[in-house]
Amino acid sequence: MLSQRIVLHVLLASHGDGAALMVVKDCLTTFAQTHADLVSGDGPLTGVFSEALHQLYFGTRGADERIQRFIAQAHHAVSCLESGTTDGREKTDALVVQATPLLELLQEITLAYQQKMRSVETASLKRQSDIAERLGNISTQSNIVALNARIAAARAGQFGREFAVITTVLADIIKEMDQLIHSVVNTHSADEASPRSSVRPQDQHIRADRAFQ
């Protein structure tokens, strides 16, 4: 994760590695911007879109405040290392202390997003299944109506010819509707059978559970 890269390169920079200082500044910029986008939902990220995630970020776990504090400490450490002040080592040590608790917090956030995205996917598939089932019922009922209409037209003989024309048109409409229903059902079945690694509608977003990696 980016947080660990930040801590690692701050340590390297504290031992005189100038290249590490450039790396940590780039990582810190990406980390801070990603967190801001992830919380606000700007751009392609999904934002804090559920009560569980809101509690994680702004409730008792205080993820937003803790991440912001880590970002501020990292900036202070970088500033001290760049200026060569004597408290650079102290700032570095304080950042290192934050590393493991922050990693555990980010892993908790990752798990929360994964669970929420799975529930969103399950709900989406359930809605698709319900729609396919309802369309199938409509198709069956429509076919029964069309069949009964043809029988009624045949019984009416000469007086049922115009009605027979209408039932023929109705049958054509039902046939087209059947083709549409089969298309929907087949698409739904293909989605269920596809590998979990395939792109799903909700995956058109940048996956929030990977945002800090």
C-alpha cells in the first residue's frame, strides 16, 4: 500500500537517500488526493456510499481523521528532511509508529468496500433475475391471450376475419417480445456464469478497495 511506501521512503530519506525523498513526495501527493476523492466521491471513485462506510470514516473508527493526521505527519517529516532541521528524526520516528495501525485501518477499509461491492453485485443480479422472471410471465400470459383470441376468431367464422387479422398482428408482437425476453435471460445467465474477474457494471468505477495500493 502507498502508506507503507511513504514510511519506507521517509526512512530511506532520513538516511540521506535523496532519490527516496522525491519518491515519497510523489507517493504522498497520490495518497492524499486518492483519499480526498475516495471520501468525496469525485471523479471515478464511488465515495462513502453506505452507512457502514460512513461510520467507518466518520464514526468511532475515525478513519478520515486518522488518515488526514498521517498525511500531515508525513508532510512535516518531508519538510524537516528537506530543510535539514534537527527534529527530522523525531518526525520520522512518529511516522513509523503510525505505520502498522494505519495499515490495519486501510485493510479494514478495503474489506468494508469489498463486502459492500459484493452486496451491490448480488442485489443487481437479483433485480436482473426478477425482471427476467416477470418478462417470462408476461410472455406466457400474452401467448395464452393470443391463442384464445385465435380460437374465438375461428369460432366466429366469417364475422371473425377482421379479429383474426388483429390476433395475427398480436402474435407477431408477442414473437418479437419473446425474442427480447430470451435475449435478456441469456444475457443474465451469461453474467452469472462469467468469471468474477470480468468487468461488471459497478467495476466501471476505479475499485475503491484498491485505491490506496
